[in-house]
Amino acid sequence: MDFQDFLQFVPNLIPVELPAELAHLKMAPSERMDALKNINLKEKDPRIAAVMMLLYPKNEKTHLVLIVRNAYNGVHSSQIAFPGGKYETFDTNYEETALRETHEEVGVSPEKIEVIKHFTPMYIPPSNFLVYPFLGISKEELLFYPDIKEVADIIELPLEVFLNDEIIIDATLSTSYANNVLVPAFNIQNHIVWGATAMMLSELREVLKVTFK
């Protein structure tokens, strides 16, 4: 989609009701939904994080940026994610966390991002994080400068590809819950995107599709 055409839809995007769990369920591993049933977040006392779902122009077309996390000894090693990270006590709010972490991870200054909308918080049982997603827009082409300590690669995903149902697949994976299980996923530039990121992507897809009707 041409970026200038996309910008015309932005005012219609803001009031769209969030589909929340209805969208998450479409891309949720069954084990994940079982783990989320009747969960008491007060008892879990999760760590807080925030991420940025950033849309921007590249060659006049609308793109969404994702990152490939570095390999490390942890549950999210080498996974595909949105730029973002842990809330710090000096952050004014979770939106500031998302902006700060996006700057740290991919080098995009907060001044270049207009935050449009918050999305449904996502609890991630394996890492005990509660993640707050935000939708942001940059109106200029971006150069990304990934933090080599955290980011192995940058994925620039054309919006028209993201909205194409052909990228939705079933993949057999080993997860923190079980080995060799079938999970819904996105095939994005030969990367298998599943779990929490796929669930957040699903909500973003639903909101954009309603907006573009």
C-alpha cells in the first residue's frame, strides 16, 4: 500500500475497537491459551515491557519493522519480535518505554515516531512478562541501526504482504510447553513467527483490515 494512501486511513484507525483475545486466539498455540486461563496476574507479579509496532514508508510503500533477536540462553532466543523492552522506573509511562527501547534497539529517535494507538496487553507465561504494545507511525523513510548486543537482524515487512493470508501457516515447533507441536504462525521472509509476537500481529491485522474496509 502506498504510504500516502495509508496516511488517509489513520484517522479511521484510531477509534477502531480492539478485538483483543478474539484476535489473539487466531494465532495462539493451544498450550498458550491453556496457560492463560484463569491466570492471576497479581500473584504472578509479572515484569513489565512495552513494544512498538512501527509503520513507516520505504520506497513510498508502507512497511512494518520487526527484529530478529540474538541467540542467548533464554526463552526468547533468536525469536522474531517488535522493537521494545523492559519498563524502567525512570520511564514516565509504558509509551515512553516503547519509544526509548525502540531507539536503543534499532536507532529510531522518539521524535520521529507518532504514537497512534495502544493495543491489548499480552501476558507471556514462559518469561513472566506483561507486554504493552503501541502502534506508531513515522512519516519519513528510516535507517535502522540495530544494537548488536540484542538484535541480529532487521525485517522490513511490506504492509501488503503482512495483510496477505498466504503468510499464515501451521508450523511444527518445540516450545516451552512441549516438543514437536503444531502451532499457528506467520511465514515472514522465511522466518517462522509464532507465540506472543504472532498474537500481537494478529490483533494489528484485524484492526487494519477493519480500517481499510
